[in-house]
Amino acid sequence: MTTKPQYTVENFQNIGQTIGKYRWTICALVFFATTINYLDRQVLSLLQPRLEEIFGWTNSDYANITAVFQFTYAISMLLAGRIIDKLDTKWGYGWAIIIWSVGAIVHAVAIPVGTSLASILALAGIGAVSVSVAGFMFSRAVLAFGEAGNFPAAIKAIAEYFPKRERSLATGIFNSGANIGAILAPLTVPWIYLHWGWEAAFIIIGAIGFLWMFFWFIFYEKPERQKRLSAQEFAYINSDEDRQAKQTTEEKIEKVSWVRLLGYKQTWAFAFGKFMTDGVWWFFLFWLPAYLKAQYGIVDKAVTLPLTLLYTLAMVGSIGGGWFPMYFIKKGYVVYDGRMRAMLVIAMFPLLILAAQPLGSISYWLPVLIIGIGASAHQAWSANIFTTVSDMFPKKAVGSVVGIGGMAGGLGAVILTKTGGALFDHYKALGHIETGYTIMFTVCSVAYLVAWSVMKTLVPKYNPITDL
């Protein structure tokens, strides 16, 4: 097999031909996969107000269903990166989307699945579980296991097809697919439900992943085997590879254990930041339609505009948050210190959520707008907290540290979701469910400042790891 020629940064700069743009085709594929990822996970939350009526769910039942997704996602995140590495990007991503698309579609047959599961659980002495709850728990677990592979596979694909100087831009573009998916979901799911029923919503949205997979296997191949990639673009992609050659070789030789990584304060700082804040995003994602129904009676197509506004704001936050640290870095701050200063400013914005309930008496658009600002702040925070890992750790440890933090974030989300479900049921029984939402909004509003304070205490100044 003939491989494409290698170039360094210096001799690449002397090439006078057009670089080529095929790498952006790969970025587009990853963007659409991330969009589908969030489309699939949003179907349940949008249908929750109707499924609650159909199956007689309590808020705790719904919390248990979403908690299973979050817990499975958390555990799977710890393993996903290593599984993707073993399978290779092409098949790793392919299997991830196959699994999560199947998981999405299985929701449509949750009742027969739940009947079998409920019987098994009862025989095992675990206790009686509602057929519908058991079925949806199983479906969410399959969905979560597959969806956990999206970001590790996406980041790996970007690393393969982009030089370091362009990776943050490409990552920002594909990550915006999360918000596009969250915007498209309320535009499509209620319409499908009203015309063909809730089962069709899960089947149609879930099947989109198989369509993506068709294009993925046609257009994706490792750069050195990619016939559509010009020699000039291949050289550009690898233009900083020689400088990383020694590090890459070391990465292949040595694997950094999770136990060793847990000995660093930097790991704990990242993990705590994720533990405190990931649940806020999941809360917005899974509970906002239920909130709009419980307090304002808004269901079906009426939720489209509020959710579109919220996730549009979140998309702005994602892009703006990635840019914001540069303001401080250009003023002379070390990258990590500039990032932490930006994160402190970002952590102030969720405090506005404290005003969501008091202002809701004027118009439901005010809490929607305020929560949208909070969601935007989360995306800005998220864009930066992930990058603190690469600020501190060598490349060979980044994936494992991100996996540890992802698991911590998922476990934090489980706790927040379960707490919310219990609170909403308690205060609904008392006749004022709004009190439950007030408590949850308060927790969400202060989570970022608490997270930032602990992170800053653990790692007060830039302190990169050099002994791995």
C-alpha cells in the first residue's frame, strides 16, 4: 500500500497549491451525527406530558426512567473512549450509532419489552415495577450505551482529519449539532405524535441514524487510506505531526491507569466541576417540557417555540463560550488562568435563574428566556471545562480523564434527576408543584459558582502534569 507523503510545518508552508477541503466533509458528518444524537435523546422528554397521561406515570417514575439513561451513560462514558480506540474510528462510530438507533426505536415496543422485564424483576424479588416504566428503562439504557460513544468517536475523527490549529474550530462546529438537534426535536416530534402517534415518533427519529451510517461508511476512511483526500490536504492535516512523533510513540507504548490519574488534584478538579454542573444541563433537557405543562399547561406544538428559543440561546453560548477565554489570554494571561477567569464570569449568569419563578407570574416567556440564558451559560461553561483537561494533561491521558469526568457528571445528573422527581411529586400532592421547581432552579443557579470555587481551590494556578 502506498501512503501519502509526509511534510513538516516548515516545508508545507512552501507548497503553493490549493490545500483542499475534504476534511470539512468529515466535520459535517460528525456534526450531523451529533445532531441525531440529541434528536434521539429528546424524543422522550417531549412526549413525557402525553406519556404521563397514557401510562399514569408519577414524576418519580419519569425521574427513574431518565436516571437509568444518565447512570448508563455515565458508566459507558468511562469505557467508550477505550472501546472506540480498539474498534477504530470508522467501526467504533458505526457501532455506536447502530446501538443508539436501535435503542431509540425500541422505545416504540416498550410495553411488550416491559411486560417481560417486569416479570423477571418480580421473580428476582426486586419488587413490582410498572410495565411501561420497566420497558422505557430498558430502552433508555440501550440508547445511553450507544450515545456515550458519540463524543469520543467525534473527537477522535476530528483529531485524525484536522491539524491542531483547526481542531478547536472543528470541535465547536460539530458540538453545535447538540443544540441543533435539541431545536429540531420540538419542531418534529410533536407533529409526528399528533399525526401518527407516540410509537411513530420513536421509530422515525430513531431510523435517521441508519441513514447517516450509510453516508459515514461511504465517505469516511482513515486519512492515509482516503482516496478523496489530496496529497496537499493530507500534508496539511499532518503538518504538526513530526513535532508530536515522540509523544505519539510514547502513547502507544504506555497506557495511563485510572488509579494513577486519580492521584492528581487536576483530575478531581475536572471531575467535581462535571459532577456539579452536568446535571443542570440534563435537567433542562429532560424536565423543561414537563415544567411548561405543570405550571403553564403548555403541551404538544405549543412547546416548539419556547424550546427553540432556549436551545438557540444555548448554541450562541457554546460558540461564544469557546471564544471568551481569548479575551483574557490576549491580555497576557496563561491559557489555563485565562480560561478559569472566563469560567468565573460564565458561572455568574446562571444566578439569573433565581428570578425564573417570580417573573413567571407575568408571562411564561420570561422564565423560558431566563432558563435559556442559563442553558447558554452551561454550554459556554462546558466548552471551557473540557479544555481544562488538555491544558493540564498530556495528550495520552486526556481521553481517560475526560471519561472519569464524564462518569462523575453522569452520576451527578442521576442525583439531581432523582431529587427533582421526588420534590415534584411531594409538592404536587400538596397542591403547589411550583415550589419544587423553585427549589430545583435554586440548586441549578448556584451549582456553577460552587463548582468553580472547588476547582480553583484544588488547582489555584496553572500546574500542568509532567510526570506521566
